[in-house]
Amino acid sequence: MVNIAVLGYGTVGSGVVEVINTNHKSINKRAGDDIHIKYVLDLRDFPGDPVEDVLVHDYEVIANDPEVDIVVEVMGGIEPAYTFVKRALLSGKSVCTSNKALVAKHGPELMEIARERDINFLFEASCGGGIPIIRALNSSLTADEIDEITGILNGTTNYMLYKMSTEGCEFDTVLKEAQAKGYAEADPTADVEGYDACRKIAILSSLAYGRFLNYEDIYTEGIAKITPEDMEYAKELGMTIKLLATSRRVGDGSFYAMVAPFLLGQNSPLFSVNDVFNGVFVHGNVLGDAMFYGSGAGKLPTASAVVADVVDEAKHLHRNIMTNWSSHPLCLMDMKEVAGRFFVRVKGTTVDQVEAVFGKVEIVNLKQLPGEFAFITSHMKQGEYMDKISALGDSVLTMIRVKD
Amino acid sequence: MVNIAVLGYGTVGSGVVEVINTNHKSINKRAGDDIHIKYVLDLRDFPGDPVEDVLVHDYEVIANDPEVDIVVEVMGGIEPAYTFVKRALLSGKSVCTSNKALVAKHGPELMEIARERDINFLFEASCGGGIPIIRALNSSLTADEIDEITGILNGTTNYMLYKMSTEGCEFDTVLKEAQAKGYAEADPTADVEGYDACRKIAILSSLAYGRFLNYEDIYTEGIAKITPEDMEYAKELGMTIKLLATSRRVGDGSFYAMVAPFLLGQNSPLFSVNDVFNGVFVHGNVLGDAMFYGSGAGKLPTASAVVADVVDEAKHLHRNIMTNWSSHPLCLMDMKEVAGRFFVRVKGTTVDQVEAVFGKVEIVNLKQLPGEFAFITSHMKQGEYMDKISALGDSVLTMIRVKD
């Protein structure tokens, strides 16, 4: 029997209990052992709930019980999650978590402790909800050097952009709708400003490249500036606008990473990742293109990922399985050196003036938006773009990067 | 050091050697050991090739060398692959293979031998080329009961249907083009008749449901009857036609499986899997929808999957890791009991006559195809459809299933 303790009986925690109870037969078969929920920790009481018998209010009970093999941290937030998780690992208990903030901030230290003790600290549910992308990077794509990871990693903003694209809604309208549906929180900053996606791409990049990427180093831009007019231009170009979290190896050992809205063409497998779904595109030097698609959030998909970690930890109780992790920092290129193409909407200038600055560009006009036009630059470094665009002064309405 | 022997130095075999040489540093890090190619078996000589020094013509050398830990079978075909693989397993060597025919036919026996000896028989590359779908089913989606797997598992036919859809070509024209590009073989039967996809869905279903599905039990229909006119109807409906290999749990413990062309709507994540790419859709009872996308064939993507198996076997040299495999047979429902909707093209009949038989149906007319029309039935069992359609006699031009 493998005893687990679930920290937090909120949405994900109750999902974890539900998944383990519903699929206990197949889960135990996969784990090769009987997974038993010995404790659920929560400050609240749940009278009449099946977990009543195993509910504890004091973490000491769990920390001091040597029979607990695996601690499942699904409380969220940095504290007390960090203290609880660290203590569990130090006492030889494996831990799995859905807490991206914890992993992005304290991942290196916690993984180091797990490695030293030959136990595991797993976090499949921290990125892409139910999509098994962490396990793919750690255990499946092991023959490859990963060159690029690009993800739609935030379901809330993907839903909002999808609605703006298909229904022509304004940002504020669609944000209210997302809040009414429970997709966006009362304070939507973490989603719409890209902070959530930023932590996730930091975690995925660290695993893919085998060096720790600090999320605070990643250039991050949200979607609040995107308008229905931008979407109309995208449509005219046969493209769409998505909030992408991306990192890429450039040449030998140089990397860049950013979170920003991008114009995306139909040739990308991420083009059709719509609504609240997430998708993660990976390019490997021998594999080529691959993409993983699924529910990025939600009680049960997230719980599915957490419980898959529990199964893996039960199968590897005294064997560390994170093979491509390192605390050695991943240093990023200066954003000025990152090259790409830029879509720019301008008003009060002419094609001649634009081409005097940028050379030949692709021009887009929309009948319904007279008095303005848009252009797409050739491939250039961002520093060069910044220098050139300043010549167009106040005529610049907006700039959106184009995904190559 | 982990010694491997590669059986077959054809396309995949030379890819395996290339991948191990190119990415040796990261591969050894992932494996936690030094992967060393001790032998390459081929009947031919390769003067000047780097493998010349390790090339052997006689399998006895490999079979009798106790230092060989892992045998990589990439010869294809049933014999002598089956004899070589069985002998390797019986002598305690783990085996990985890209050979779907071998796995579909002898998988249960070979996996049983591996399990008894606590070694491994892995076959990631046998389904979906570089897409890590086998490892996902075995190691990632372990918290779920899988309800459905539906894949575009044959790149050749997907390329052909894509060309028919986008360029309006006839089947014969696009087949010649596929052969000229090297996508289709001189004898294209295995691809276009669905036999290749059939073996793959048999393997994936066996892993997903934990019971052995014999590929010979699967109803299989190819794409030779699909015409550009069918594609025009599909477009009118906002759909496309794909060769799907699918299996599904119906209620508690009943399953069906089939390979057939299907009309597919834009709400399916498989809708955008175009060209030679493969995609595998999975539905889990807690995960919900997920999809895995990538190169279904090709030297390096396939070799990437084979080498990932080598890494996994090196990490688990004396521990069997296929946790959801059983030789217990998976019995399928009678096809007559399988329900769905049916798209039917008719000529020389009327909507009234059709509706007299089928009740209210969805009608599609194409201006460019006067004198005929098409309809989509309501949801019904295939047996009921067969009974009813016979009333329309010779007026039926074609029937294609609709993916729900």
C-alpha cells in the first residue's frame, strides 16, 4: 500500500480524491500497488463529505507520520505550500504539485532535495492542465535536442481571443463574459498580462533545455491591447492572434523566451487550438514538429495530471526520475537581438513613408477601416525594428509580432 | 555502458545510428549511462560507412553475446524479425522495434516473455512514427479510463486525401503523385486499403483498454472509393474527409473498432491534421479530450521514437514497465450494433423518397452536381442503416460515415 496525503481540499484537491476513487481499479493496476488516501489537509470542515474521516487541520500530523509516502500539494500560492513541500521532501516523502508559482520560484531547490534523497518532486499539472507535456519532455522526447517550445498555455486568454476573433467583441466585453463563466478571476491580471503563461513557459523550457530558466527574466506582454480591428486584419491575412509563450534555441547555446500576442498562420498546428483549450508545440532536432493538445485547466483534467504523477511516484518510490533537470541557469539573449517579423498598424502616414524606413513591406488594407493601413516588415532584429519604427512617430497604432 | 545491437541498416536503422551519434551527449544524460552501438546486423556490406567496424552478417554473433543488453529490431516484416526478437527476449535482452506487423501479430507472446523475465519489449515507433503516443498511453494517462482513441495513423492516405481536398485531384492522380514523392509504395495496398492503420489502432487499443485487440477482428475500409465530388460535398458542409482508425468503449465493457473514411467537422482537433502528418485523439474519463500530433513516418522521426525506447530500456534494464498490457482478448461488438450518422449521395431518387425511408434528414445540394443530392441520416445503428438503405436500391452512389 502507498499512503498519500492531499494538501488542500479545494477544486483540484477534491478532483484528486474523486479521480482516485472513481478509477481506483485501473490506477492501482498502473501503479502496481494500492493507492490509499490517508489524510486530506484543509482548514475547513466538510461535514458529511466522504473525506471527513481522513480530514486533518494540522500539517504536523502528516509531517510526522512516517507511513505517508507521497504528499500531494494542491493548495496553490507560495506559502505555506513551500514550507510544507520542503519539509515533506526533507523527510523523504515524494511530492507532486499543480502549483506553477511554487515550481517556477522554488523548483530548483525542491528538485535538488528530491534528487539528493532519491525521491521525486513532480509537477505535471503545473503546465497545460491535463496535457501530459512534462512527462513527454522528461520521458518521451529523450532522443532529441529540443529547439523550440511554443505554447498556448493560458485557457482564459485563449478563450477571450477566440471570442474576439469569432464574434468581434471588445476586450472588456469578453473579459466580463469570461469572468461570468468562471474562466477568468475577479482580478484577471495574472491571465491577461501573461504572468501565468510566463511561469509555465519557464518551467517547460527548464525541462526541455536542461537548465533553469527564471521566469523573471522572460519578456512578457499581455493581450489587453488587442482589439477587434486587429482580429479583422488577422482574418484578412488568413491568420489569427494567439497569446504565445515561446522559447527557442538560436544557434549553439543561445536562447530566447517571451510571452506575447502573435499573429499565427494556418500552417501552425497551434492555429486550431481554440476556446479554453491549450496546446504545446515542440520542435526536436530529429523528431521535427510535434504538438500536444488538451484541456489546460478544469478540476478533473488537472486532477488527472496530478494523479498520473502520484502513479509515477508510487512506481518509483525510491528512484529519482527527473533526468534532464539542472539548477544551472539558462541565460537569455537580449530581446534586441531576437529576430522576427512585425505587423504594424499605422494612421496618418503613407506606404511611401513606411517603405522609405523599412524597405519593401507587405501592405494590408481593410475597407472597413479607411484612413489607416497595416504592414508586415521583413525579418529583422527587434533592436533594428525599434530604431526604425521611431521614425514613424505617432502614426503607429499598434505592433503585433508574427510567428514564423 | 549499455550495449545495443541494431538489426537492419535500412532507412530506420541508419536513422537510429545517426540519432545516437548526433545526440549522444543528451541521450546518455537521459539514459543515465553510455549507450554504445556494439553491432549492426545487415546482409549487405557498407564499405566506408562508419558502421563498417560493427557490422555483422550473422545474428548468432549478437544472440550469443551476453554483453548485448538491448536489441533494436528495425528490419520490418514478420520473419526473420519474429525469430530474432523472441530469441533475444528469451535470453534476457530487452527489445525495441518499429515493426507494427510484428507487434500486431505477436505482441502478446513477446510482451509476456518480457514480463516474465522483467525486461522490456517496447514499440513506440510502431504507431504514429515520432508521436510519443505509446508512452503517453502507458506512462502518462495513468489516472484515466480511456473511452476512445481515434487516429489519423497513415501519412500516405492523409496526404492523398489532403491533395484531393485542396486540389480537387482524382484518387489515381494523387496516388501516382504520392508514389513519385516516395510517400506511397509501388504496391500501395497496405496504405490505401487501411491495413496499415488497422494494425496501428489494434496496438493502441490494446494498450489503452488493457486487453489484446486482434487486428484481424477490426472492420477495415480504405479510401479508394473517395472522389473529388465527395470532397466538394464535405467542403459544402464545412467538413473534410479523413481516414480514421478508431476504437471506442460503449457503455460498460463493450467496444467497437474500425478503420474507414469519415466526414469530420471543424470541432475535431483532427480536422487540421493535414499532409503527411499523423494525429491521435484520446478521450479519457477524467482528462477529457487530448490530441497528439506529429510526423507519422520518415527516417529521423521514426528513429527518434526508437531511440527514446532504447533510453527507456537502458533506464529500466531489469524492470518491466508495460503496466497496462494483458493477453486477455478484447471482444468487439457486432458492427451492426455500432451507431452513427451516415452521409449518402444518391441519384435518380427524390428527397421525399429518401425521407419516406429515413425520416427527416439533412439535405445537401451542389450546384456543380445537378441530378444528384446527398443527405445525412440521424443517429442510428449500422444494421438499421443497412436495412433502410436497401430500399433506395441503385440510386445510392456512395456512403461515408460521419464522425460524431
